[in-house]
Amino acid sequence: MSNAAEITEKIFAQFDTDKSGTLDRKELKKILDVAVEGTGQSVTEQDINDALREIDTNNDGTVSKSEFTALIQKLLA
């Protein structure tokens, strides 16, 4: 496993608090909260909806590990 894959796996596991193998709305909000920390912004329901629309490619309402990995790869490209 590459270093980026290991880091992605650790981040996903850290936020997948119920260990379901997917990130639900609550867990996704925690990631977004960390992303905007210190900016003075807050995460809204619309932000979560927008993130899910972008990341949740199979439209099941959660973010799978593969969807999360694809997002990270896209951000690092």
C-alpha cells in the first residue's frame, strides 16, 4: 500500500466512528468541520448535501471508502 493510500485509510477509519465501512451524514459533517476549522465558517446542511452530491457516486446517501479514496486522489492530483 502506498503512503497516500495508508494516510487515506487512516483518515477514513478515524472518521468512520461506527465502523460501518461508510461515512454517514454525521461523520461527513465532522470531516467538513475539520476542513473549515479556524476559518470562521460553519458547515451547513446544504454543505453536506453538496458534498454528498459530489462524492457519493452511487447515490446511496453515504460515502464509501472507495468514494472517499477517489476524492482524495482527485484533490491530490
